[in-house]
Amino acid sequence: MNCSLSLVFFLVLFGLSGQAAPNTDPGAAIEITQVDLFSMRHWDATQVRIYGLGLRMSRAEAIDVLRSKGLRLMQSGPPPGRFASCSTNLYCFVAGKVPYINFGVSVTFSGEDRISELDIEVDTPTKPAILEKLKGETGKFMQVPYSDEFRRRLFGPEARVDEVSGRYGEKIKDTNYIYSEYGLIIATSPIPGVSGQLKRVELTDIKFIPPQAARAGR
């Protein structure tokens, strides 16, 4: 085999091995329902779009973006127990024509009425619709049983770990793994067995926040 053929053979093998992750253009928007985000490198949360929604987007812009896709931004109440168009609440969620369809995507607004957090809610009573849209490693990470090994293979070591009150309150805390360079929070919750021993750990949320907020401990 001559040198040129050897080089081609090596490059093909390297590409197929999955060791080379594609880079993103600095500042380019990345729509997570169309691109395998977690297989990429050198991105941050300010580039991420979920159904067109992005950080720092105003409430009016967010509503218009979703409307163009046949979706709506909704809030729970007022009054309690009723769904309404997202107008006053800091927390709103993505919905279709029927508000209670679980898309699994929510946003949090800042005091300036701009999106300060994008959240993919993985652990919900019904399977979130967005999971059907996710591709490659992104979809796999959110749908296979959670493991620290898989998380570290995708993102490397976390910058910080926060123990927070979760579904079991202060007795059994949830864990947030913060990746400040990405502006990424991976939220997990322990599930105890009958005897009280740890049965498994579940992925609950994938959150995107401004990287500077992640570094500051938000």
C-alpha cells in the first residue's frame, strides 16, 4: 500500500471511529432538533436553539418564533390550574394546539423579560415530544439510562457539582453537574430502592444558561 493510500485509509478509519467531533462556527445558531449538538465541540448555550427559542430572546420574540412553527408559549394560571398564553409568568412552556401535550421544553424569563434559561425536561410523566426530534448522541444521552461515564465521555469533567433539594427534599438531594464553558447544567435525581439503598440515578433536566451565569454560580 503506497503512502497516499495509507493516508486515505487512516483518515477514513479516524472519521469512522467517532474520535473526531465536528466543531461549530463561533456564534452560529445551533437548532437542537436538527443537529446532534452533543457530538460537537466549541459551542456554548448562547448558540443553542430549541424550536427556535434562544437565550436573551424577548417574550414577544419567543411567542412569534413559536407561532411561525405552529406552536405556542403557555403558562399555568392565573387562575391556578388553568393554561393561558405566556404573558406574565417567569416560567412558561412550549405547547401545540392542545396545551397539555408534553413537548418537554420550558423557558425562564429574567427581570428584563428575556429568556435566561432553556430547559429540556426529560423526567416527566409522559414522554416529552422533543425526544423524538433529537439526533445521535444528544438523543441517546437523554433516553438511555443515565451514567456518569457517558456524561463524561460527551462533556469531560464537570466544572462544579451542586447538591440541591429535589423530589425527595433535603433528605435525598438531587445533583447538578455544571459545565461553565458550555453554559450547561445536567440535573440528575437518585432513586432509592425499597431498603433505602440507591437503586439508580435518573436524568431529569438539561438546562442551558449564559456561560457567565454558570461560572458565577447563578
